[in-house]
Amino acid sequence: MIDLYYWTTPNGHKMTMFLEETGLPYTIHPINIGKGEQFQPAFLQISPNNRIPAIVDHAPADGGAPIAMFESGAILLYLAEKTGLLIPHQSRSKLDCVQWLFWQMANLGPMAGQNHHFGLYAPEKIPYAIDRYVRETGRLYAVLDKRLADREFIVGEYSIADIASYPWVQPERQKQNIGEFPNLKRWKDAIRERPATLRAYALAKKINPSLGVARTQAEKKILFGQSQETVRSAH
């Protein structure tokens, strides 16, 4: 059984998409990051970076004590290797999958996240910052669109590379014209209609019905006002 510590963010969706695809038994423990629940002492024992998602695997493959994991890419890789699912078995194909997983973690996620911040949440609209991250998001869309020109999914077969990237491709929110990226659009549409994806996003709406609603000032302070003192004062 997997305990999933989750909120309805792109990184959270990665976990429910994977778990719904594989049928691995799991229990969701909502961590409302707008209310500061990510600073609860019990959660910090699992995720010292005070971020979701995180998991505790109560039945690790080695038969030992439960394993706690944080960082969405690391969790996806761990669960894929544990189950033997959604990751290629041939060594070179596996390396290809892993490098695209890291591409999402190091590029698409952070750049799209800054796109969201400066375009939607920042109290001051800074044209340079908005333009910088909108352009970089478009560049990354083009990288993925080119990759998908001759294959259905990122590494050929559906994998954790696709699951990692899918929730971060949000054209309307990221000021992108998806029509300019036909291969990416085809890929996005195909994943959206997968039964596991539909179940994962239905869970998100059930857990957080206000998904997509603008954040309050109090929530923004919790989410965007953190510093070294936040870490030092957390117990």
C-alpha cells in the first residue's frame, strides 16, 4: 500500500496518473498547501523540502521497513522500477526515458511554473519576466513537439516521461497557441482521454472543488513568501 501525500497541482497529478495507470493500491492524504499543511511536523518527516507530492511505500520490494520518498520525478522513477511498469526494460530505451523525465523536472516544470507565477500570481506585472517565461515555455513546447513528430509518445511507448510532462502542458494558462504545435496537441489530446487520466483529474476535483480559482492573499503569502526562516522555524 502506498500513502500518497498530495495536492491538486501539476506535480500532484503526476502521482495519481501513475497510480491509476498501474492499479497500485494507494491512499490519498490531502495536504492543502494554501493552508500551510505542508509545514506539519509529520509531513516534514517525509518531505523535508515542505513540498508535495510525497509517498510512503509500506511494501517496498526489499521487504524492509517502509520507504518515504519526496520529489515527483524521483517518486515516478522509484514506482516504475518497483512495478516494472511505464518504463522501458531495454537499457538504452530506459536511459532515454530517464533523460526526458529529467528534462521535465529541470526545464518544463520550473519554466512553466515561473510562467504561472509572473503571469497569474505576482502582485506586480513585470513585462520582462512575463515575456521571458512565456518565450521559454514556447521554446520547450517546440522541443517536445519536434520530439513527437515521429512517435506516439515521448519514448515511443507510454511512460513516466509522458506522465511527468502532461500536467505541465497548459497552453491557455501559459499563453501558448497549441495550434502551433500539432504533434504536441495530438499527444496532449490522446493522454487526456486515457481512462487513468480521467480518473486522476476527477479525484483532483473531488478533493479540491475550487481547482483553478484565483488564490487569496493569505494563500499567496503562504505559497510565495517562504524564505530560509520558513525552514528554520518549521518543526
